[in-house]
Amino acid sequence: VQLQASGGGLVQTGGSLRLSCAASGRTFSRGVMGWFRQGTGKEREFVAAISWNGGNTIYADSVKGRFTISRDNAKNTVFLQMSSLQPEDTAVYYCADRTSSGNVKFTTSYDYWGQGTQVTVSS
């Protein structure tokens, strides 16, 4: 499985970005997909996850109401729409694919990871 994240960039406080993660190599629609982020000097943290059919989503409290995760199984792509961005959202954002089980908020539950895309929010 290969995951290719894109869409990061530099944005001002209050701005928006849409991240994409394109998957290849297996039946995309079978697993939970998640987004995580890692700021400089910080541990990788959970941002959002979505069930295989998009019917269930879960968010970190810090992004709830500002970020929206979605997926298009026909295009093997998962998205993260980010709005009202704040400087504390600055991080490298990673998409991940969970093919088995485990708590969706834990990095150890995911089997495959994308390379990350940098999001920088200027104050």
C-alpha cells in the first residue's frame, strides 16, 4: 500500500486548506483512514479518522468543528478540510491506513503511512 499526501502549504491565521491522501495498492474501501499530525519537537497526535464507508467520523477535540474528514472510495482518496486554522495547527500532517483493528486514535493501530505534508499557519 502506498499513500501520497498533498495539499499542505503556508496559510494565514483563520485561513483554510484541503489535504488529500491518495492510496494505491489494495482495496481502499476496506479500512479506516486517519489523519495525524506532528509538530516540531512533539509526538505525533491524532487528528481525525473515518470509517470505511464514511458513515462514522471522529475528531480530536482540538480540531472539532474546524476540520472535516471525508473520503471518495471511487478515487481511492481521503480528504481533510481544515478551516479557521491557527498557529498551533502548524505541523506535518500524515494520512494513515488501518486494515485490521485497534483504537483509531493510536498510531500503533495503523499499518501504512503517507510521507506527510507540511502545514504552516502564520500569525
